[in-house]
Amino acid sequence: MADEAKDGFIIFTLGSLVNVSSMTEEMVGSFIGAFSQLPQRVFWKWEGDIPKNVPSNVMMVNWLPQQDLLGKVQSFISDINILNSLVVL
């Protein structure tokens, strides 16, 4: 999927300490609205039921091969806990 992203891709993850599916609908809608404006594909680490209004450039997944994707990613949005900062290095 990442190789098919002609405009590159973005990883959005808040790690394992934050359950993103517990975000308010308003907050999720804000992210979806912002991501829908981007030409890049967005891989969003998500737990739970996927909202119905997800744009075609956003892929919500339960698991990401983060280590494999970091070498190809255009942007990486994270909570940057100590484990994520070590992965980025």
C-alpha cells in the first residue's frame, strides 16, 4: 500500500499508550477533515470500529510495520514516547 502512494505517505500513531478510538467524535472529525485535504496517503493506527466518513486517502489500521515504513515515510506524526523516539533514531 505504501508503494502505491504516488504523493508519498504519512504515518499517524499515538503509540500504544493512547487509545485513539476513545477520542471524541469532534476530534476524530477534525483529523479526518485535515487529512482529507492532503494529497498523501495517511496510515492512521486505529483500534476499534472505523468511522464511516473516512476519506479514500486515509487508511485506518490496527497495526503498522512502523520500522519498515520509516525509511520511506514523508511525515511521521506521533506522541513521541521514548520507544517511538528510539525507533525514529
